[in-house]
Amino acid sequence: GKAATNAVRTIHSIQVRDEGDGNYRVDFMLDGALYKMVRNIMGTVLAVACGRLDVSSIPRMFEEGTRQKVPTAAPAHGLCLEQVYYSDFGEGELPECFRGKRKLPP
């Protein structure tokens, strides 16, 4: 794909759901994603959950602006895109977390 001209993305929500038998589902609601963005977030979450990374080090990674200390991206298997909402949807068709948050283009 084409490189993004603006690297700012907004995460509106992240929901973790226990699906039983040790399986979890993580739903992201974003206004867009950069290459490996979700995999990088999940790799960091898993590193914290497994004790390989202290949660207090995450703000420092952002402050330093370097990816050298960022954990490995989570593997792509199990990752799927289920729904895309386009800006030409009417306000009532958008998920509630998007309604009224941004002006939709005409």
C-alpha cells in the first residue's frame, strides 16, 4: 500500500472479550491504522501480560520516539478485519463511538 502522509490515528475504543477456553477477542475501533499498528499494540499488550515488559516503560517509548525498545509485533495469524465504515455513511449508520465526534465530509 501507499505510505500515509499523516501518521496520526485515533483509537476510539479497544474492547477485550473473553470467549472461553483461553480464547480472547480484542476489538479495535479506529479512524484508520498504520502498517502493523494493531499487531504492534497487541505485541506490547502481550509482552506486559507475560511479564517481559513493565507497563511503566510504555510512556517512555512514546517520549523517546524510537521503536528500538518496542516488543515484537504480534503474529498476523488470528487477525482479521471484520468491518469497515466509510465516511460517506450517514451519521446514524456509524457506530455510536463515532457519532458526533467528527464532521463527515459531504
